[in-house]
Amino acid sequence: MGTIEDGWERRSVARVLPAVQPRKLAKVPFVELADGRLQGVVSSGSDIERVYVSSIAAGSHAFNCSTNNNRPCGGLRGAPCKHLHALLDEATVQYGVERVARYLRIDVADGASSGADLAARLNGAHQPTPAAVVFSRFLRHLSYLEVPGSTEPLPELHWFPATGTVG
Ligand SMILES: [Zn+2]
């Protein structure tokens, strides 16, 4: 027992798991209706280290998607990429279809019940916007949720007073 290969495998598993674990909810770890935009952070489907900052402007529906370093998303080819679709999906989960539609001024008089319905009704064009503001808000948001450097699971109840004191 204990070949080199076994040890290597165990280490690589241990190395990967902590990075995934804290945000396993998080295809879209951050979404907000702010600054006249639906905007948020969407994790890359292929690279857990990479995130995209995606936004859709209210009214004009001008959209953008880039990495947090302002590198344009390769999925944007004149139409919203999969990250923007994911952002819309998550927004409708958190805020509800009608509220997102009202905020972005998407006409849903003919009925819309999902993020995909909203995406189909967008009529804007790609318009580059800086990612930095949204990304720094995302980092602040994270700083409330996580203890930096911790590899331990962080129980949600940690933030509430201990219930054991009642007895
Ligand atoms: Zn994208």
C-alpha cells in the first residue's frame, strides 16, 4: 500500500476540493440590480479559477461580458453569451421574472416565465463596460461570507448566536 501514485492522487483531490467547496451553490455567485443594470459574476464552466462579469443595462439592454481583467468573453458574438443567460436565470430565481423585467424594462406583456424568456426579448447590442466596479462589489460580498484562507466548511449558523445558551 501507499504507492507514490496513490499519494499523488490523494493530494490532488485534497487540493481541488477546498477551492470548489465554499461556493458550490455558485454558478452565479453574485447578482444584483444596481446602477441601472442587472449585473453579476458568473463562474466559467471550464475553469474554476476564472469568473466573468456580465451585465445588461436597463432600457437599452446593452450587454457586456468580460473576465474580471476586462478581457472580452469569447462567447459574445453579437448576442448574449451563456454567462448572460446564466445571469438572467439566477436573477429570476432571486428577484422573480416580473421584477427583473420591470427593472430592465423588458416587455413581458405576452407572458414570460423564465430567464430564457427574458433573454429572447432583449433588443440591445454589445457595449463594453468596465468590470472593475462590479467585481470589487463581488469581492466585498464574498468577504462577508467567507473567512479568508480557511479550508474548513463554514457553517451558516456560525453567524448566529449559539442556540445552546437557551438551556
Ligand atoms: Zn460570457
